[in-house]
Amino acid sequence: MGRPRFTQDVDALILLDEKRWETFLSAGARFGFTPRIADAAAFARKSRVFLVQHQPTGIDVDIALAGLPFEEEAIQQVKRRKIGKLTLPLPTPENLIIMKAVAHRPQDIADISALVDANPRLDYRRIRRWVQEFSSALDMPDILTDLEKILSDARKRKPRQ
């Protein structure tokens, strides 16, 4: 079956007042983060995402700007993990699955399957509740349908005890 493929970018979610967006982008430039598009702030006002690249490494970074109750809740629930000398705030597996279900790109769907397989104690009620809410709000029933298919397939793959 091979190793799971993971995306080669970094996704971040931040809570930042719109008045501070320009300052945030300027501060990022001092650390090698430059916008990938012209007028990144104008794009963010429409999409609520900063598209930047870390110049020293060439890694693309998508910085989502929280504004929805789910996003604010996800930020409050981060788990801090030490990786080398860094301590990073990472989303819970449930919140990452919810965000990937909503993004709904082919790689996100594959990532959800890998996350479900790697995390045997997921809060499925929370995942389904939020994905159902986004599915309804966005009028995208496929978000929920595809999630349920992934969960059903995962149950079939689990060995019986």
C-alpha cells in the first residue's frame, strides 16, 4: 500500500484583528515570509487567508484568519508539542479532520483517511457535528457524504478483536 503522502506546505490558523493584518505581514517579512500574491491583504479580506512563502526554505504557508466560532474554538483547543527546540501549537486530530473535510481537496480527503487510521480514539460526534454544520452552511452535501465514506472504510479496515 505504501507510505501515506503528505502535503508539502504548512497551514496555520491565527486569530488576528483586521487592523493588525498589514503589521503582521510586515513582521513576517523580517523572518523571511513574503506574500505569494500581489496585495496579500486585499486577497485576505476576500478569502480570510494570507498566502505566503518562507523564502529561505521555499515552503508555502497558508495562514487562515479565524473568525468563525469553530475556528476560535479550535485555537483554544490546540495541543502544544515539542519538536526539536520548538514548541508548536497543533490542532487536535478532530479539528484537523474537520478543517480538511471543509477544504475538501483530494489530498485533504487522503489526509483524513490517514488521520483516522492513526488516531483510534477520535471524538466522532464532534467531527460529525461540525462537518454537518459546515456542509449545511456551505450547501455542500459532499463534505459530509465523503467524510462518512472515509469513516465507514476505516471501520472495515480495523481488525476485529
